[in-house]
Amino acid sequence: MQRNVVIADDDATIVSLVKLRLEMARYNVCATNDATAAVALVRSKEPLAVILDVDMPGGGGLSALARIKSDPHMRNLPVMMLTGERSTEVVLSAMEKGANDYMVKPFDPDTLLERVSRMVKSSTMVWDYTVAPSAPAPVWEL
């Protein structure tokens, strides 16, 4: 099983830092700087987790989060918001839309790895394409 993680952030430095730290832990990182492209990457790469920035092109991370969580094939996929946005309204909006974690920049790369690993361990998703669009969420393996 590939240990894919998708990250979407329009800051190339953040993407490089996250990618380096996760790849050191043997994750395969697929990155984009656009929210719409992030949703497409999630569909094609079947990741174990997703990391989204709030502010980026393509509708922003909250829009991508909502699209992921509304899709029966992806709704149980763990998603972390990694952003400079600290307002209570945005944090609450992310959690209401289904974010599993919220981390504010600047961040410690080791803490990020620990939290991503915890999300992956506690909710490893099995991508099941036999699920019909109207069927319940995909099967999970604990």
C-alpha cells in the first residue's frame, strides 16, 4: 500500500518543508498550490491523509475540504488544515466542514509529522471502488 499524502499550499517554501519532513518518514507526498487541483489529486492518488492551506487559488482550502467531505468515496479521509489563519471563525468553519486537525503556521515539522502519523494510524482508509455513489462511506480498516 502506498503511503500517499496530498498537500495543497500556495507557499512553495511550506510545501518543500512539509514534503521533506514527510518523505523522511517514508510518505509519498503529492503537492499542488491550488484547491481544485488538490481535490483532483486526492481522487487520483488515494492518499492516507490530506493537508490543506486555507488561503490559496482554486476556491481555497475550506472549499476543497467541503468537496472532499461531501464525496462518499472521500468523506472519511483525514484532513488537516495547515494555515496562518488563526481566527476563531475560520477554525470553527474548518471543524464544521469536517477537518480532523488544525495547525497554525509557523509550525514545528516534527509536530506536524506526529500529527499526520496519528491521523493515518487512527483512520487508515481503504479505497473501495465497488461503492456506488449513493452507498455509505468507504470501508475503513483499523
